[in-house]
Amino acid sequence: MGKREANKEEKRQRLLEHGAILFVEHGFEGTSIEQVIAAVGIARGTFYLYFSDKEELFTAIIADIYEPIVQILEDTLLDLQRDGANYNAQQIRYIRTAIELATVLEGKKERLLIPFREAWSSNAAGVALRSWRHKIEQKSIEIVLETQRLQLFRNTDPQLFVLALTGAIDRVVWAWLQEETALSRRDIAQQLADIFWKGVQIPSE
């Protein structure tokens, strides 16, 4: 990457960083392009070299949170299909998935308040967030269906299981963000994975 490209990328990252801070502090509706450019120290015209409007900036910020999560789920599904009905391998993969997800969330910790604040709003921010949530739920349902096909999970309703799992994760992540728990993110991930694995696994004869 040349110096010019590096400078452009550095400026784009500053827009994402300061935009995220403002969205956390003031919400989507309460944040303006003027506030963003003032925080970054650029002209309004420069902003439009990177983003067409506030909504596109918001979309880029949440994509940075959710794209790695979707990728982890896709990798998990591929591993499930590769390892087949190997119980031990699948249990290890399930725990590893939880730890990988926790690692991603820790790296985005400062931005995680945005989804909690905007997820159920009726504006463009809420629509964008629910779209990502839908992608995660659908990929998770594919994973549950595959584990059921391999006869590793009980024949529970996949959507209900995913909704219960994501709901529990939402509450735990909120507790972690608010420092309601002293557990490390690794301990939280391992214990949650163990709880849900034992809850859905097929009992041994």
C-alpha cells in the first residue's frame, strides 16, 4: 500500500472510530455529520469522499462488528460438515466457536453498545441492525440443522433454540459490558457453550 492509500485508509478508520464513539454517546438520530467531521478534524467535502451519508457510515461501523461473527459461523458449519458425527470433535468445535465469538466481541467492546441502543428502533439504524441479526440467526439455524442431521443434537425446533441462545447471549453480553460479572470473556464463552451443549445433546443410552 502506497503512502496516499495508507493516508486514505487512516482517515477512513478515524471516521469509523469517531463515528462509533458518537453513535454510542448520542445514538443514530442524535449524531450528525457535522459532529463526526468536527471530531475527526476534516472538511464536510472530505467526508463524502468516504461515505455518501450518515447511514452509510453507520452501516460500515456495524459491518465491522458483524462480518467477523458471520465468518466464524460459516467456518463452524464447514467444520461440522467435515468432521461428521465425531462427537468429541464437534464438542471441541462448539466450544472453540464460543471462544472465537467472545474474542471478536471483546475486540469490539466499545462499539457493542450501539446494537443494544438501536436494534429495535424503527429508523435506518434499526433496519440495518436487524438485517445483520437475521443473517446470524439464519446461519445459526443451519448449524443446528446440521448437528441434528448428524444426530448430535436433540430434535428441538432450530429457530426456537437459536432465539433462546441469542437471547441469552444478549443478556450475558450486556452484563459483561456493564461489569455485572467478574468472569473473563473466555470463562463466559466456555461455560455458556457447556450449558447449551449439554442442553441439546442427545442423551446416551
